Amino acid sequence: MEKLGCVIYGSLPGKGYTLLETETMLKTARESRKMMDITGVAIFADGMLLTLIEGEENNVSIYLKSLTKYLGVGLQNVVKLLEMPIQKRSFSQYCLAFKSYDENLMILDDFCEMEEKLYFEQFLAKNNPISNLVRTFITDHTA
């Protein structure tokens, strides 16, 4: 049985990130994550990006190291905030879901339908280190 792990990292998108650039970044990230069986969510709020990735521990580690090729191009200041083993994935149905609190990027939000909104709210309501960190990020960057 594979050992699952989760990493949450914060970053700043490249300067002048537009809707088209964000859409392209999401497409590229989804393709590479799908090949590595990595799932998760990226949350954009107040000009910052919080990303949760989950999957087989080794794949998560490899993916995180691969982000260095995007530094200065699509991402700046990638900082790992949390790394821990998990029993099961929280976002198994998404290779990379996107949640935006920026009006200009709302069209890309994967949690617009009632069922998806409820799923995300239930994730945030959990009392564990992963949900707590994500909830704190959203609270701190949407006030």
C-alpha cells in the first residue's frame, strides 16, 4: 500500500498574472500532476497562492522539487508551510482544483456549483492541521 503525503506551500504568482496566464498555468500543472497521480487544490486570494498537493509521498516530494523550474517565470517565493503523512486524500477527484477569491479569476473557480461549494466548506470545517492552515489562509487574505 502506498504511503500518502500532503504538502502545503505558499507562493506569489509572477507579476501581472492575467486570466489567460492563470488558465495556462493551471492546464500545465494539471497535466504534470495527472502523470504523477497528485491531487489537490490551489487557492488564490489577495495576490497570493496557497497550494495543497497530495499523493504518494515520493511523487509529492519530486513534484515539489520540480517547482524550481517555474521560479521567476510563473512563481515567486515558494515556501513550504506544512508537510505531513495522510491517511486519505481530501481532493482525490481533482488533479488540481482552483479556488479564487479574486474577482478577476472567479471564472476559473472549480467550486461554483452547490455540490462543490458544499464539499469545499466541509473540508474547511474539519479540525485537522491541513484544513486549519487552509482556513487561516483564507481568513487572513479575504478580510
